[in-house]
Amino acid sequence: MSIGRVGSKGELFPPKELREKLDLRPRRRVLYRERDGVLIVEPVPSVEELLKKPPKVEVTLEELRGLRRELSEKAER
């Protein structure tokens, strides 16, 4: 657990150790969520970070072609 502060203009100032641990650099985008009265702050991953992760779903080229064909047929109706 860490303690930070809120600035006079509402800025949030998390402790340095927490910023470093979460890689919260200046101008890095973050996602704010509220759950049961608790503020959750998460760094938004960059495209490069997302591409390093293994895919959650694998689709073969043939499956992709079939899906495209199906969507095209639906769009033409």
C-alpha cells in the first residue's frame, strides 16, 4: 500500500516507487475505472507491448476467408 496526494487542481500524485513499478512515465496514457468506490488506474499498453503478447485467438487463413465471405454476403442483403 502506498500513499500519494491530490494536488490543488485535482492532479493525482502517486509515489515514485509505484510510478516506476507500473511504468507510468510523463504523458503515458492511463485508464481510470471506478469499482465499488475505489479508483483503479491502469497504464494503457502501447501497440508494441500488445504485439509482444501471444494472441488470445488463432484463426487460420481459410477461416478468415470464410468469415469475410460470410460478412460480404450479409452486407449485400
